[in-house]
Amino acid sequence: MAKIYPENIFQNDQIPLSEKQVLQFLSHLPDSYHIFHSVKWNAKAKSGESDILILNPHKGFIVLEVKGGRIMRDSAGQWV
């Protein structure tokens, strides 16, 4: 199983359920994978954070942005 960082992520009530569900799914990757939650990639800026970083030292990395909830259009035709 993949290693999840931080280890106590599933006990944190402030983490959105959608992110926990993706992390749970990713935890079944092989041992060579390392999964990081909430990685800041620009410490000097006020923004610049990825929800999930998947790292494999032999294959590279993938950065994920996780969204939960529903997708719909409002009365003005805008996606929300």
C-alpha cells in the first residue's frame, strides 16, 4: 500500500470528504508510491497549494486538484 502523508489525515475533521475519498482510493497503490496531502508549491505567495501530490521515485509525480459537491448551471447559465 502507498504511504500517505500526513499519516493522521483520516482523523482530521477539517479535510473535505471528497479529498479523503480520493486519498483512500490512492492508498491502494503499490508501496513505491507516496501520497502527500495539501502541498504548498509557492511558499511566498498567498496561494499555491495542491490538494494531492502522488509521487513515485521511478515514474515521476502527478498533482491533483479535488472538487466535491455537485456541478450545475445557475439561472444565468453560469456553471457552479
